[in-house]
Amino acid sequence: MRSTRPSLAVFALASVLALTVTACDSGDTTADGRASASASAAGTGSDGKIRIPDDLRDKLKEHGIDIDKWKNGAWKNWDREDWLREADEFVNPIIKGLWNPDRMRDADGRNKGVDTNDISGDQGVTDPAPAPVAARAVAPSYHANAATAGKVFFDSPEGTMVCSATVVADPAHPGKSNLVWTAGHCVHAGKKGGWYRNVAFVPSYNDAGRTEGQLENATREQVAPFGVWWGDGAQTSRQWIAQGGETGGDGASYDFAVIHVTPEKGGDGKSLEETVGAALPVDFNAPAVPKVSSITATGYPAAKPFDGQKLYQCQDRPGRLSMATSDPTMYRIGCTMTGGSSGGGWVATGSDGKPALVSNTSIGPVTSGWLAGPRLGDVAKGVYDSVSKKFAGR
């Protein structure tokens, strides 16, 4: 989890190359396999093996990716010069089977806390810290009680990581959205890094609410009953990319991201929204903090005392948190959820009187007890609209 201090730059569009790498094994990090492009780009040789067109291979190489090496584990090379830094260079080739049950279960939750010394009294309006609100477990099935919730898995230089996320509506594809909302720090490392890799979304992860012990022998279908959806486009704010930090409040007021996803196995032609049966609208004109009576935050907390396998929620009346006078004031609620809940959706009654996503978990104190999330405004809407428009004709 994280926090604030940006410049008034707009947003960052992440372009993706549609490419699939099929793993031969069940998804170990080496993920050996045969590469194939999308049906419109790939050809089949006389030996029956799928060929990647030279132009697509060349395009990948422009981004530092040799697909033959990448599929055999080259994606684990995080040398600074090879770690994609620019906002328009999000590249996320699908590696089929990479996210198997063991890898999902062992992913670490984002646990980036804020020291209370980061919050000074002269940085704008900040209300007293809220009393902790005990996170309550969502009753299984999660799909029945929180259909839009899920987990984002990704690889970083620190290892295999996880965040929480929400299926949101797409104005370009009403009723057929493939958009997921999460935190910016769940897709991009901020000012000292670049885009993360192998970014994938699993809606209703562990839908039956199995214990960690029970999940040791679970099938992929039990862990991911609605499939694994890979990011084929992602965008966060330029403020997060320029200012986001590993700890403290830098970037938090702009710590949000939108991922466009596609099913790993091709699916049956149904969108993510059709598959899970729901998508939340996003309210970019949510009431100011004093006018919001209640917010519900949802996520999969992974740091102790939680294990990341079960879905939880906190409900509280929000207060105000300001990390810098130049940044928008954030929402803050009492909540005992920990790292892993980062990126999870915050839902309130929107300006139209209906439930809507109004924020996402961004930061919390090192000791836990509260969470803070950005209030979504014009910059967030720019991120959202750009991803929607990019895929509008697809």
C-alpha cells in the first residue's frame, strides 16, 4: 500500500501486444512452452508448430523482449535497463498456465505502509485517525455476495505479488465490460521502476472460501472458477509514475489504475462482465468526504493475521486525509485489512443514488488499523476513458 505528491500531468496510456505463450507444465515460473500469436497474426508451419510473424517478433524486440527467451523465463530479468519504464510500454505476453493454484496461493500481498510521521498537521485538512474497524469475512460463495471482486496477480523484482481489484463497467461496451479497477502500485512501481509483468486478474478467487490448507490440493478450476484473465492493456496516472514510492505517502492521491483483460484460454466469446454477471459503475463526482455516510472496502488481505486466501470487507464513515496541500484530499476509514487488500474497490452510494466505485485501497499505516484511498476526479476519469476508448472497436 502507498501514498501522494504529484504534478498536474495527465494520464499514461499503456499499450500491449497481443501474444500468447503456452506453458507445457502446469505453470511453474519457468513456464516452458510454445509461442503463438493471436489467430489473426499467427501462422502454422509445415511441422504443425505455430509461428510468430517476423514483424510481431521485431515489435516485441523493440521492447526488449525476445519471445523465445521470454517464455523460458527471461521475464525474470529485472535489470534496470530492461525494466520497462515509459508509460506507453506496458507489455504483457500471456503465458498459459503460469498462474497455477500453488503460485496464486504463495503470492505475497502488497504491504507498503505509511509511518504516521509522514502525516503532518500543516499539509491540509486531515481528520483524527479513525478507530480500527474489524474486517469481516465475506460469506461464500464470493460470487454470490461480491461478484465484482477478485485478485490481481503479478511478478515484480521482489517476487510474486498480489493485489485486490474490481470489475467495472465500460461505457464503450455496455453490459460487456472487460475492465478491472485496481491501484496504480499494483501495475507499476512508480518513480523508481517500471511496469510489472505477468499481470492477470482472477475474479471470485477461492469462491468457496476454502482454507489455506484445503487449497493445497485445490484444482485451478476451484481456485479460479471464472478463469484467469490476462491484462492486454493497462494505464495508471502520470502522477503515480512520476511520484509513486515504495513507502510513505508519495503518489497516493493518484494511486489508481485500469486494466483491460482478455481470457487466458480464449473463452466462449463472453466478456468478463458477462462471465461474472456484474460490473460496478465508477463515480468520478462522488460527494466530498463530509457528505459520505458510509463506504465499504473489499479485498483479500494477505499480511498477518490474514493469509490472502479469503475475501473481507470493512464498512465505516470516511474521514479526510491530506498528504500534501497540492493534492486532492483522500478518503480514510477504520479497517484492519492489511497488504493484499491494496487496489480493492471502495463502494458508496453514488451521485445518482446507486452503489458505485468511488475509490480503491491505496495506503495504510505500518501497524494497520485504517486504510486510505484516492477520491476519484478528472485524472482518474482520464485514465478510465482512455482505456475504454483504446478498446472501443474491439
